[in-house]
Amino acid sequence: MSNIGINGHIVTPSKVIENGTLVIKNDRIINILTPKVLRPSFDCTYDFRGKYLYPGLIDLHLHGVLGEDTTDGNEAGLSTIRSYCASCGVTGFLATTVTEDRSRLTRALEAVMKLRNTQRPGATILGVHLEGPYLSVGRRGAHNTKFLRSPDISEMAEYISLGHGLIKRVTLAPELPGSLDLIRFLSDQSICISLGHSEADQETCFQAFQNGARLVTHLFNGMDPLHHRKPNLLSFALGCDEIAVEIIADMIHVRPEIIQIALRCKDEDHFIAVSDAVRPTGLKDGEYEFGGEQMIVQNGIARMKSTMSLAGSTSPLNKCLYNLRSHFQLSHPRLSKIGSLIPAQLIQMDDHLGSLEINKIADVAVFDDQFNCHAAFVSGVKIF
């Protein structure tokens, strides 16, 4: 296959190489050239001078876009989601389900498995994130109460058996009966366990961490607020240096002043951004289905019609990174870790994804200063 050169400001985990060139052969990055190095001839050159070359973004929490949802179990819908992600610079994502009955979750997993075996262009479905169904009723948020249930290892084993390595992440409430047993089971399967939609106290959260939990789902949302005499999931997430947290950085789910606290509490290796994008993303305000209930979108803010609780975001991940950049002046290298490298580490794919480094797969996103996506490459192939 031909050699490809991509020119632009190359964002690595440690620095920005201005006016550099990524050299790609087959699906891998084989060299990173600085401006002073004599350029070899390439079979194909893409010139994005003045733009930033990021590792393709990895969204670990994305339900749907453009009227489609992972839980629909629709291959055509998943293809639409993949194409939209690519247009946002997201080259890999976890197709995220919402709490549903066993048959619908099974159908969703089967659809993902079938689509993963095709070669259609678009962002890569890296696996599935099961958000629920083992969540707290009191902190269910947008999840449908009638489908919530206690942790069930046999049910989870059935999902895992549908496809080797398909399930990469599970969000659950650690205080539910059987949760710690399930966490140990999932940890043995090398699945990322995330604590969320929970009313747990801090001791329970620490036990979950000791048994294998490594992430907290949408920090501040779906959990009890901070109380100075009742340490809980939130105090654990902010106070435990070794647990990673995700933030929905649309500046709606969490106010900038509160995100600033999280940034001060968590080091740069334990903080990621996610979109938590839902079906209305990319569409107009209106009414949409989510988990068997109705949501209302007004001014781009999605809420459940019955409770008016927030119901995911309509901001794609590239816009979330722009929000972090504009509000907190985070550096490009740190943003590349927040949007790519640390997510890859959490699902144990950082040996080949998540950063622009020699020998890694050439997943690349091209952004301007406002994080508008100008191009996306998956395995060295331009898909947007």
C-alpha cells in the first residue's frame, strides 16, 4: 500500500509538533517528521497546515445520534451513528445501551456484532458499554424504572457469550445485592467496571474499587450530592487518586465552576470527557423515545418528559473538548489524553490506539481552533 503524509500541527501526549508531518504506511504511523526534516516523496499528501492533528477521539459513552440509538438493535442505525461520529473526529466509540429488558439488550448486542464484521466506512465500534440495567432506582436518571434489576451474573455471562470481547464496559450501582460478586466476575473478564447511577456510601465504593472498579460514570450526575457527614460516591470519586472519572462536558450537565473542582481534584491521567450523546443529537428540538419513555429536547437540552431529569447530551465529543479548552485553557496534549489516550487505556486498547505515536494505528482527526472537524482517518484511510 502507498505511503501517506499528513501535514499539520501534530498533537502528541507530551507536546505539539508545529507544522509536522505524520507518515503512514498501510494502517500504521511509521514516522513523525518535524519541519526541519527533509520530506520524502509520498504517494498521497494531505495538507492541513494551521490545523491540529489529533489522535482520533474515543467516546466511551455514546447512545445515539440523528434519530438512531444503539438499543434499537438496528444495523442501519448503527451505520448512521458511525458516519456521524467520523464527522466529529470520533474514530472509535463504545456503542452504549440504556436499561432495557433482556431480549432488547440481546438484540442490540447482536446488531453490533453483525456490523463489526462489515467493512463499511465510518468510525470503529470498539465494543459495547452496558449502562445498566443494574442501577439504583433513586438515582436512575433517564433509565426506565420497570427495567431496573439486581445484578445477575448468569445474565451478564449470556451477554458476554454473544461475542468474544464485545462488552468493554459496564456501569452499575455498587450498593445493589450481588454487585461486588459481579464486579469481580467482570474484572476477571478484563471489562472496565464503572460506578454510576448510585446511592452508595464511600465504603461500598472503596470495596468496589478493591474488587476491580476503575471508573465513575458522568461525575456529579446520577449520584447523591456531596454531604460533609455522609461520604458517598461523589466524595470517593474526587478523593481517590486511583479512580478515573468521566465528565459530560456540554456545560449543561455540570456547570464550569464545578468542573473546575474536578480538574483540581483529579490528575491528568484520571479524567476523561464523554458525550453521552442521545438520539436527538444533530437534530432539531422535539420529542424522542429513550428507553421506552419520551424525552423532550428544548434549546438542545434533553430531558425526560415524565420527570424533567436530564437525559444525556446533544453535544458531540469534539464540542465537549472545545468547551474544556475555551473554559479552562487546557493544553492540546492534555485534551488529546482526555479525549483519546485515557479512554483507550480504560478499555485496554492503548497499545495500538489513543495517541499519535510510531507503530500505533493511524486513527487521526483534524481540528481547527474551534474543534470543528475537517477530516478523519481510520487505519490510515480518509473517511471524512
